[in-house]
Amino acid sequence: MAPSFLVDGPETAKATLILAHGAGAAMDSPSMTLFAGAFGAAGLRVIRFEFGYMAARREGHRRPPPRAEKLIGDFKSVVAEADAHMPLLIGGKSMGGRVATMAADDLYREGKIAGLVCLGYPFHPPAKPTELRTSHLEELKTPSLIFQGTRDPFGTQDEVVTYKLSNRIELVWMDDGDHDLKPRKKITGATAADYAAIVAGKVADWAGRLE
């Protein structure tokens, strides 16, 4: 059975990022492991965790992910339980990032977090561009970074630039990135590891400017 948390990065880090997984891949998936390592190398402490339905799969209980709203409490509980250094950031990959956006303003208002980081936000389901998941992002108060691949089927650059989003959100576009922010090396000359390092460096610099 996997531990409750996976921790990467230095104990002396000046900031901690609590990072949630996407809907279908666990906290130790290749993508999550790649980004956790990159964040750690950039000097951030990273705490990965699993929502209850994903943890249950490790014990043979195949459960689908519940509605994102049902996971807000889980995220808040992890913030309360984790041994985290301030400033504290929360975020996640895809669905995990979406849940973080829904929990963020309460936690920010209470002084428990300083910012929010999303890796491939699911702005809409693939091939369903009118089913937007953006209403709460219009009034988001938490300082936020959203990293999005320009060819992400959950929200391409051409689509997302038309959305009304809070001015507290900074969008960072990863050229030719997919939903995992992975580029095609033949087109960009870059690898997934290269992009993960770029993302981690930007987050570390940004975290250092947060109050």
C-alpha cells in the first residue's frame, strides 16, 4: 500500500506545493513523478497525495472519480494535515488542479495558502467545447498560475483566450504541449522533462514573489 503522502524536494525549501493527481492517474504516475522531481530540483518542497477513490483502487476497489465538488473537502483536509512550509501553494494535474481552484479562495481568505498552480486545466471535456468549467474562475481571488499546452484537447490556446477569467490568473502557454504539457520533440526540439523543468522554474520564481 502506498504512503499517504509522497514528498520531494529539500526540507529547507522556502515554499511547499501540495499537488493532486488527475482523474485517472495516481500520485505516482509517470507524469506526476516527473513534475514532482522537477519542482524538487527547482528548490520547492512537493507533497503528493491521493483522493479517496484513487487510494481505494490500490486495494482492489475500482471506483470512478466523483464529481469534482465532492473532493473539495478532501483537499482542505490534506492542507490541514500535511507538514507544509509557508508560503504554501496548492494545485494539481487536470482534475486535481480543478479541485484546487474550487478550494483555493476559502483557504486563501483564511491565510492558509499563498497561491495556486494548475498543470493542464480541464476547461472543458474533449470535443465538448461548450461545456465550460470556468464560472468560478471568473471571480477567483487567489494568485494563480495555469500552465496549458497549446494543443490541449481540454482547452486549446485559441479557445481559452476567449474566456472571461479573473485577473488573478496568469496563463502560461507551453508551445505544442498536450494535456500533460508534453511537446512533440520533432516539432519543438524539447522533451517532457525539458518542459517540466521550465514549469518548475517559473513556479519557484513566482512563489518567491508571493506574500
